[in-house]
Amino acid sequence: MTICHPHNLRQAPAETRPYGIRITLKRDTPFRRLLGDDWQKVHWYGTAHERDAALHLMTTQPGVYRVGDIADVVFEKTENLAESRRL
């Protein structure tokens, strides 16, 4: 992994980060016209507990949203089995 500016990280990168959260756009969102149908982002974590805590924060309704607003993204847990099970 190459890090351009390690001083901007909140914590040092772990040696392995096998647990992830894949973020994609919902099928009917207008953002697909801007970002493309294949846009995705994956955040990796060192433990399943860290991943689950981050997922909880990501899926909690932000205070700046209006009542009834929903995010146009889909969160999906993912795992790199080769790293998590040391295959």
C-alpha cells in the first residue's frame, strides 16, 4: 500500500486489513449520471469489530438530513478471506 500523506491518517495503517465495507450507488439515484454505473468505494479495517463499528456510524442518519431523506448509497460488508484466514 502506498500512502501519499501518512500524516493525514487518523491511525497508522494495519499490516493487514481483511474486513471491508463496499459502498455503491442505488440503482435509481441520479448520482449515477455523475459518477457512473460502476462507481464504488471500499474501506478496509483490521478487525471485524472495527468494520462493524464503522458500518454502524456510516448507516446512522446524519443530523443534517431532513426528516424522510435517505442516502443514495448501499453499504455491504466484505472480507478478504485470504487475509482474514491467513490462507
